[in-house]
Amino acid sequence: MSAVEYHYPVIGRKGTGGAFDRFSIQQLAKDHPYQFALFILAFTAVQQRPEAHQVIEEPAATYMEIAGIHGKPYVEWAGDRNKDVSADYSATDKKDTNPVPSRFGGYCNHGAVVFPTWHRPYVMLIEQSIGNVAEQLAHDIEANNPGERGMWVKAAKELRFPYWDWAEKDVAENGLPPVLYEDKVEIMAAGGKKQIVDNPLSFFSYVGGIPSDFTDETDDSTSQVSYFSKWTRTFRYAASTPDPEGSQIDLLQKTFKAGALDLRRRVAHLFAFNDDENPALAWDDFSNHTAESKREMDFVNKGSLEGVHDTVHNLLGGNGQMSYPDYAGFDPIFFLHHSNVDRLLALWEWSYTEYWMGSGYEHDGEQYPWTQARGTYAQVYNEQLLPDGPLQPFRTEKGDYWTSSQARFLYKDAYPKYYSYPEFVGIKVDQAATSSQERALARKKVAAYYGFDPQTTAKHEDPVVPADHTVIPHYRTFMVHVKLPEHAYNRSYSFQLHHKGNANSAPQLVGTITVFTRPDHSPCQACAVRREAGSVIRGMIPIPPELIESIIKSHAGGLAAAFDKTLADIKGEFVGKLVDASGSELAGAKGGLEVPQVPHHDAASRRVTPVEISLVSAAVAEHVEKKDRPIYLCDWQHHDAIFSRGWLATHRDSK
């Protein structure tokens, strides 16, 4: 219990003259040198690096405090000191520590409909902290350089936190831009000069020592250890030693490049929701990886924003902090990642204004509430989530908590957030569309930008479609529906879908679904048994149409002539792998019915076996007259399991 109530409000960049754009980190560095210089200097100061300008006055606005909100340390944030802590997490209270899995002690919301809205004020908080410091620095620079008055302060007021679009087309070839990992960076200095300074985006060193509840995590599949109780800074793909020299950037780049095309396809499919869906169910589908409203037989799935987000965490982290929810917030790249997640949310909510969580959902005539199943630092187990419910620990200027309703939209008449994003394929997210047609046309462009454009890839029988649409003949879009047990390995892990290659296509990684979860160390001997009834993580992997075409060609078949054979051929060319955060294989499976059954004594335990990995497809309809309208996915069909011959345990953790 805090002796004194104290609240640090999250107001973003209020008082700076408007809602200015968050630029990509590359555009910020290239086209806005004064803003970029202030961003680097201010972020360095917020991180309290020894060489930084000492301008931080508010403890709640330091990076150490802000990063700790997300997960560990499981303590009250300095910006939300409260006398009433009756619902707060306590490491000494058995009601919080003994359940399996135990209650989550960080503030962040994952696996729930408020995942996108909770992270919006979170990114605003770091934006606010850096921006306030940038203004102080700008005033100091101009005071010492009168000839540059009006340049630095203006840049500081317009500065907003940048994003990195990890789904851009060039990422598959170039990986991360150097500014995100190099230890030094060149910035503008007063007088038009350049200077080389430490790069606050490459890593963060803990201030005041390593928090006491940080614990090492051992990857049993590789015997690698993430020395979180000993590492004094953040790493990405570190050597398994208490004192690594640095992050293994070559391995990071190789891994991220391999997964980049899958990220693009999954982002594209987020903008393939039809116009006539149930608003609450569509929001649930889009917003989070658990999809609370889904039932066992539900297989229609366009993927979720959180699901793509999870995979990015895993690709960036390896055995480092980004792969672990408890520690991820301490890696500076976390906030550039989440700024992009927020940008995608802004584009999606602009495109689908009617789709929203509401007060719950309906199934078979019964009303069900949304819940936070695992709890958070300030939310008890299974607490109900409402649009006007609190997004702790973020308070508004009036002293009450932000709500999801307030976090929604970046329009000028929405609750003020004082930032926007640059125009993207005709969309300016702070300006509402004038019609549903404008939204529809724009979202089709977003999907096409990220690579989903079946009208172009189709080769130019009729399920039910809207009267003004017609089905594209002889064409279906294929996806793999994935359902994974969240606590199968008691740590983060991934399902990888591989194509083994054929005469027309080289072997390739098709896609990845990541279970981004924290290890659970509950004092319970029956943990493994009880986790079998735990939550399920859902995801969707789009199969590139060119890959489908290569499979058909290699088997000398035709989609219209022998659909059943085509389905069997597709399944037979896939290989599945369950891998840990370092990419080491835990279990494997071969697709199709022609492979032998995995012997029982070699099979993976039911505890870790995927709940479902199935092939699904949908017909694609286009508008009869207006070809620039979005496509309409219809006639969804479930084509059964891909890996029906079982999963081979390739590591003892899978037995």
C-alpha cells in the first residue's frame, strides 16, 4: 500500500500545437534530422545512461519505470501510487501464486479484447516522456546557439515516437535497419555539424541494479540459459553465458528475414474481413490471439493483430528479453514494434468503424462477457472487460483511468491523443472517411500493399455471395488454421509450417504461429495435467497462391478437375515443426496420408501436441462492376488435418 496517492497522467504530447505524425524510424532519420537528433538524445536521457543529459525530473517517466509496467518487476508503477491495493497482485499471496497457471503480475493485457487498446496509452507514455525531455534539450540548444532559434524547439514539439514497419516489402531482403541494432548512431548537432553518439535503440542497461524478481530461464531443448538474473542489459540472440559480448545480430537478421514474407501475408489478411460480420465477433477475431468467442468447431479465421505481434516478438528476441513477456518491455525495440502495431490498429479501425468489442458477445442466444482470464497486476482472475473499463495503470488528466472507448480512433473529434500517422495508400487515420465505400476501397489497397490481391493472382460452383458480387472461377485462397495449447512447454514456442519443395519450388518456411507466453513456476505437482485444459492460442497462416500453383503443377493436376487430389497433394508437401525461441526443434510432423504413422513410443505427448493444424480454403468473390472494391471471402471449407499421422517427439520436453 502506498502511503500517498500519486498519479502521473498519460496525456501524450498535449500542448505542442497539434496532432503530428509518427514517422517510420527510417523516415525520421532521413528526412527529419532535427527531430531524429532530439529523439536519440532524449531517449538516451530517459534511459538514464551515464553520458546522457540529466534532465529527468519525474521518476514515473524514466525508462526503467515505464518498461517495468509491461511485466516484471511485479510492483506498482511509480506513476500510479494508490492507497487501495485490495485487488493488486502480491507475490506473497497464495491466491495469486498458487493457481496454475499463476496470476500474471504485470499490467499488460494479452490474450484479451483490450490488447490493442491497452497498448495505445502505453506507447503514448513513452512518447510523452521522450517528447518532454526533447523540448528541454531543444530550449537548451537554442539558448546556446541563437542563430538556430525556432529550429530545434519546433522539431521537439512535432516529435512523435517512430515505428518500424516489420512487414515492409524490403524486410525479407534487408532485415532490420542498422539504426535498430548498431551501438553508435550519427545525428545532427548544433551548427549543422554531425556527431556520433551512443544508440539508445540497440539495448538498455538496467538502472539501479537488476530487479530482485528477475529469474534465469533455461531452454531444456538446447540447455541454453537466458541469464535474466545476471544480465545487466538487454540482448537479442545472446550467447548462453552470464556475460555475453553483445547480441548476435547475424543470427537475428537471418531469422527475421526468413519470417518476413509470412508477416506480410498475415498483415494483409487482417484487412480481408468482410463488411457483413458480427461486430463483436470480428473485433474478437482481430484483436487477440485467444479469440474468446470462438468455439471448438469454429475454423473461419483471418488471423489476429496480436498473433502477428507475437511472432515479431519471437523473431526479434531469440533467447533475449523480447521473447519473454515478463522482460520484453525493457528492450527499446519493443516500443518501435508496438508503435507499428498501433499503426495497424489505426488503419484497421479506420477501415472497420463498426467492429467493436461492445459489452460481450452472443452464442446460441446466450450473452457472454469478455474477460481477462489470467489476470494482471491490477485485475483479478477472469475479470470482466468492458469498453469503459479501466486500462490500468494509465490515468487521464482528470485522474480516472483510460478506457478502451477513449483509446479508440485517432480522429480529430475522438478523445485527444495528439499524434497520427503519415498518409498510407490514401488513408489518413486522423480524418474519418466520408463513406463506407471510401473505407472499403482503401482497405483493399492496404491488403494489396501487403500482398493479398487474389483478383490479380487468380487466373481469370458458385457459393452464396452478395447480389452485386460474383465468384472468381477456378480459384480458392488457402490457409492453415492453427490452434496451439498455450502452456504446452511452459515457455514461448512456435509452430512452423515448411514446404519441403518440389520440381517447381524450393524448400521454404511458409509461416509461423508463435505462442508468446511467460514461464509458469506455480508450486503445483500437477501443473502438466492441469495445463492441458488451459487456453488455446489461435492463428492463421496464408499459403501463397504461387506455392499452391507449384504444387498443382508438380503433380500434373488441376484444381477444378481433381479437388480432392489437390488437397491431398497440398498436405503431402508440408512439414510441421514445433520449435523453441532459439529455433531448436521440439517435435515434428509430416503431412498427408501416405506417410507412416508415428509409433506410439516415439510420439509427442498429448500435452504438447497441437490442438489442430488443418487446411482451410475460401472462395473469392469480386464486385460485378466495380473491380476496385474489396474482395469478399465466402464458402469457407474445412479440409481436415494436415498432420494426421502424428507428431514425432524430437526432444525430451515433448515426451
